[in-house]
Amino acid sequence: MARTFALQPDDPNTVAEPSQADMNEAEALIAGLNEAQAEAARTTEGPVMIVAGPGSGKTRTLTHRIAYLLAAKKAWPSQILALTFTNKAAREMRERIVKLVGAEQAKGLWMGTFHSIFARLLRREAEHIGFTKDFSIYDTDDTERLLKNLMGRYGVDPKKITPRAVRSRISGAKNQMVTPQEYLRLAADPFEEAVAKLYGPYVEALRRANAMDFDDLLAWPIRLFEQHPDVLAQYQQRWKYLHIDEYQDTNRAQYLLAKMLAAKHQNLSVVGDDAQSIYAFRGADIQNILSFQKDYPEAKTIRLEQNYRSTQKILKLADAIIKNNTGQLDKDLWTDNAEGDHVVLLEALSERDEAQKIERTIRDLQIRYGLGNRDFAVLYRTNAQSRSLEEALRRGGIPYRIVGGTSFYQRREIKDALAYLRLVVNPQDEASLVRAINTPTRGIGAKTMETLRSYANATGLSLWQAAQQPEEAGLSSRAAKAVEGFTFMIARHAAKVETTPADELARELIQASNLMQALRDENTPEALVRLENIHELLNAVAEFAQSGENATLSAFLQEVSLVADVDNLQADDNRVTLMTLHASKGLEFKVVFVAGLEEGLFPLSMAAQDPKELEEERRLFYVGVTRAEELLFLSFARSRYRYGESQGAIRSRFLDEVQAEDVIRTESGRAFQAKTGRFSLDDGDGFTQARSTSGSRTRRTADYAQIDPHYYRQSLRPDAPKPSRRSTGDDERQIVYDEGEVAIVPGVRVQHPSFGSGKVIALEGTGDRTTATVFFKDVGQKKLKLKFARLQVLG
DNA sequence: AGAATGGACTTTTTT
DNA sequence: AGTCCATTCT
């Protein structure tokens, strides 16, 4: 039957009562769901919270719910808003809905991340808040550059207080809707005072630049809605049904937006898992999901507890992990899936060894089970860990792909090119002006820029305007000419923005900028890669320009600022995936490795200090483990490079606190033994005390066979020479001696005059600056400078 | 003004 | 080990 309503997307009021036929059709769409999922899909009116464990089909449920709404004709597509965590999730959801109800019926649905949806909204409403629709979007890199600039002018020393710290504090303040004035009033310590000094000027700088940072994309809509209730009313009317995926990761601003928008119809349904909340550092507030029922007393709570993804053993481990946290919402995960193989714990000598074991295991499983590269993912805590894994995979000839790290749009050459494009669209964009004006070098140095800036300050002009009057600004004729050449080039292209197709304009402009010529002249392999990247960017512009009617350059730039690296993950690309645990959320793989399970790394030593952060790390572990469908490997290394030197490591407490020893096996198939009382003397870490053999600052290479003859049975590299005692190979462990005879080395028990007895977890630095992280039984973890701490080695 | 060199510092996770 | 920055050299 022909349904035409999807073709009149903006007609707000006329949705007919569903006929019996419509309802039958809607029911047919959700026939494949389980009982709880179907109930969630059917509960279309009023607030609903779907509490769902990993692998329980929550996205599927959300998708079917939307399809159900459409089929039952409860709403036009344009009346449905779905907010997801990544663009990828939104894209997949849209694809599935298209499959369910057809492309015509799905057309006009609003789906995307909070940031992209509200960027779109701000584009429409920009003039209400004094921006133009062509505003630039500053990512963290842009933001930190801008801040650094401001720090110079406001006398804050970037050595003592890093732009990153300031950025993160300001971001927090914006999330909480704290204004610069309020912040200034509340500032309590020197750091906060410094932030307070910068916060106001930072906000003004963004405004002058017609630019928004990520937080603004959420904060400005809130302000807009507060100041213009009529605009809010319009969107409340438009979006009759609101869906939020990964609700546990929403921050205060997102919470407020959801509340404002849902106020009229109250049809807010959220999906989330408090056990998977891993973005508190970014302002995510787990309370949003924990107190949903309080915020919306009418709300119906539906639990999805059946897991369709993982084997029983994997699930059992996951459950045992999360049990160590307090205060989760009640959930009882279960699965009909097979029992599955044991979770395997890989123990390695060094990070290199760890990577090699992973690589070998991948090859082995591929042969044994005929798995493809795409079936594997290696997850780790920090991006820096990817290097050793990459090397091993490259050596083994296994194609891989890295998600995250520096993504395409963060590369220097791409940001340079983007700066030109942004500037042409939005000449007020000062950060882009500063970036582009002397890249490639065209004789406009620091002094010239200083002159321009003080002229701008004195006259109240923007930097761009000042740059257009170089002589009045007092520049030498040579400098003035250089600046003029630049401004003319930008202005010439800016004049054509409205009339020229985006790709053509971009191509011409980049050509005129000489960016590519400079790279060609450099003629190094790296420069040629960069050149290729710029070509790729121009292709992306072209592709975008041909994609639709509103495909302007300015729209391209805004969109591009908001793509995450995971968004580009393609399943048809047959490669092993390497990524951080954070990036893995929402994904699944047949075989998963969680690497680097070491104290100080996972959990990170910073996080281990604070129980709250420690719980978040644990949830992160939980997220990683539950990505696995069939096989799960956990690994740790006994030494790892950090700050350019190898440091000893002990395995993560996460391995030993877990009450599921029976699901874990070692590599050789033996039972896994958790270490209880790991901070007691007899902890079986396998560290023997090193003896000083030649003077007071002897180093000992890591002859692991000596440390624990049993743990490492077969040689990995039978042909490799045995590490000599003098070797400075990469398995070397840093050892520092105090005045006495005995080494202070990670794993060793020490006595402190006031803190009592404890255990060394990590060492950092060298010489007088050597700092030990020690876990004391009574007072917890402390960082101590060895020079001062007078530690006595016990035993 | 710009390139080259040497030293300090670094690593949390990201829309 | 790599990156960023300040200083020095051209």
C-alpha cells in the first residue's frame, strides 16, 4: 500500500490514528524480537528507560522501535530524533531502518550524534545567538592552540599550567553551564585562578572568530532555547519522539537538552548500560541514567538481560569483573550461547614479546579455524601501545587497521589545508588565519604577526581586518606585500564561495596556497605521503559536493570536524583492528585481545589513586571483554617501554581480583591462579632480588629464565642469542639502587619510616629524580622520590 | 626570516 | 623514542 506521508516531512500536526492494518504491519516488523525487546519497541508513549547489558541487542531494539513508530504511523520520519554516540552507530541504525521500512519511509529521520544534530540546528538558528551559519568548529587541537596564544597574552606560563589542563577545565565548566563570571567567583586555588583569567577571553575569542568548540555545540542550543522559547517550542513540536543511545555517556548539557526537547510530548526513550559508562573524564554523568526514574517518575524501565554475543565463559568473566564495582543497576546477564573455550591469559616478557604472541596467536587461529583478519581485534588502554603491535603484525604480514590515534583529519597537512578552506568560508576565524598565513612560509614571521595583532588591538579591528591594512599597521613594505598577497588570495576565493561548487573552489584555493607545491619541492617520502593526503582531502570534498543539494563548503567543514575515527570503520575491509578500549564500545569481534593488563597501565596509575576512577577503569575492562564473541585473550608484559626506557611491570589487579578463575587458562592450558594478598611478602610475582655485582650503580639485564624458570617454557626465538648480562636489549629492566646493597625494583617490598611497609609498583625517571610508586598497606599508593624517601628493602 | 640543532618533556581515554 | 620548543646559525 502506498504511504505518502514520508514525503511531507515538515507537516507537524497531522498524523492519523493507526489503522488495524498499520498496526499489523508494525507488529510484523518486531516479530523477530524477544519478549523484552518487543515490549520496548511497543512502548511508544511516555518516558522509557531500556537498561541493557552488552550484546543484548539494544541498538537492534531501538531500531525496531523506530521502525514500529513509522509503520504504525505514529509519526512522520521528521518527527523522530535519534541521538547516538558515534556517526557510525547512526549510519548503521539508518541502514537497518531502511531495510525494515524502505528508503522512502525512512527519509527525513533525524539521526546522528548530539554534536552533529545540534550543529545542524545551530546552522539554522545561528543568527539568534549572534553567529553566522558558517561558524567554524574548533576541535581540541585548535582549542589548545588558541588557549596557548591567550596564555602568552595573559601572563600564564604554559610550562606550569598546560593548555590541555586549562582546556579540560573550561570544558568541564561549559558542560556544567558555569559562566566565566561564576568561575572567577568560585576560583579557589592558583590553577583555578589562572583558568578563570583565561576562560572569559577564550569565550570572547571564539565569538569573535565566529567559532564554536565541541562544548559550545551543546551549550549554545541550551542558551538559545532559554532565550528564545519560541524556537524551543518549534523543536519540541517537531520532534515528537526522542531516542538516546548510550545514555550512560551523556553529560549535563546533553541531559538538559534531552529534557528540554522532551518536555512537551514526554516521549523520551533512552538506552544504556551503567556498567559501560567510560566517559566520565569527558563530563559524562552516570547519574543521568541512575536517576532516570527519579527525573521521569512515569518512566517505564525495561531490562534486556539476554546476551546474544558472547560465550558463557566470556560472560562469566565479564560478570566477575563488574562485581568488583559497587552501585550498578541490577542486571542478571545470561546467554543461550555455547559454553565456549577458556579465556586465555598470555604472559609476556616485554611489550615486543606480547605483540609477537598476539601476532602468532592470530595466525594460529586463522589456520586452525579459518578465521579472517576482520574477525580479530586487539584492544589496549593507550594509543601509544599500538606501535609494538603494529610492528609485530607488519612482520607477520598481517594486514591491520588502527582506529584512533591521529585520525586523518588531525594530520598536520590536512589541518593546514582545512585552515585555508575555513578561512575562505569564515574570514573571522582567527585560529585558521594564524595557521594558514605562513604555511607554507611566505615571509610572514612572528614579528609581522605581532605588529598586526597590536594594530588590531589598538584599533579594535579583527586580525583579518588588520591584515587587510598592512601599511596602516606599520609593516615594512616587504612584509606588507607578503601579507597583501595572502589576503588577496583569500579574499578572491571568499568572493566566490556562494557561486562556485565546493570542490572546484577547494581545488583552486589549495592550488593557490602553494601548499602542495611546497610539499612537492620538499620531495621526501613523508612529504609525498602528505601530498597524497591532501589529494585525498580534495577528493573527499568532491564526493561531498556531489552528494546533495546543500553540499556547501561550509557544511563540509562542519561535518568533517565532527567525524570520529571509528566512524570510518568498514567491515568489508579485511584487516585486524587495533584500537583503544574506548573506541571499541559498541563493536564486536569473534576474537578479542585485551593487551597490556599491567598495574600502572591498566588501570592507569593515575586512576588507581581514586576509587571512582578505578571503577571506571574496571568498567572499561568490562567493555573490552564483552566485545568478544567466541574467543578472548588477555595479556600482559613484564616490562614495557615508557618515556624511552624499559620499565618493569606487574600484572594488573584486575586479573587477580576476579572470582572466575575457572574460566581462565594460561597459554599452556594450565589453570589460572589468582594471587590473593598480592601486596604481601610472598606474592609470587617472580621477581628475585638483584644483587649488585660491580659497584653501586649496577644494572642487570632481564634474564627472565633466572627470574622464573618455569613461566616461560619454549623459546620464542630459538635462534636468538641468549641475552647477555651486559646486553642493553629491549628486555632490559630499569633497576635503581639505594645506598645499600639491594635494588629497588618494581615488585619489591619496602619499608618506609612513616608509611610502614609497602610494595614498589613502578619506577620513573633516572638519577636523583627517580620516583617510585609504592603501594602501602596502610596508607595506599604514594609517589616518592628515592633521593629523599629513605626506603628500606625488606626480605 | 627561516633552517638547523640540542634539550626538555612526555602518555589517558574523545565527541 | 618521538615531539615540541628555544637557541643559534645562515
